[in-house]
Amino acid sequence: MKSEFYQGKVKQYDAKKGFGFIGALDQDIFFHISDFPLEDGEPKRNERVKFKVIENNGKYRAVKIERVIDQSTKAKKSRAVENNQSITNALLGSFRK
């Protein structure tokens, strides 16, 4: 594989075992939690990521994984709804006092 970044989505993640798979390319790519940025929490299903791939004994592994902000229309609407809910909760919270 080339030394370039690929993009995909987290297909599954097992927190107890500390690994999961990213759906990308023509196959699912293994990743270990130690290669995932944890400042925003654990991986979530369907979360978009970019990563590099290394090969070890014919098996591929994702490394240098970075989260990617989903720019699809559906994701933008979801972020807008979350933002509106937080504003509403803040306003109602100050109103109730």
C-alpha cells in the first residue's frame, strides 16, 4: 500500500478488546485503540476517519488515525439540531432560575 491517507468509516469497535475495523478500500481494515485519537472519546460506529495503512504478514492495519468532520447534508442537519437543543436548554435553564 502507498504511504498516503485513506478515508473510511468505523464499522465496529469492541471496547473490551480494544480494537475494531474501518470500512474502506475493498476490505475492512483492522485498527487498535492505541492508534486512535482519544481526546474526543472512543470510536463510534459510522464515524468518519482518515488513516495510513501498514502491512504486516499480509494483513493490513490502520495507523495514524484522525477523525474527519462529516460534511454531508445529513451530518450538518444533525449538528444544527444538537446546537439548537443546547441553546434551548441553556435558555430554559436560565429561565427556570
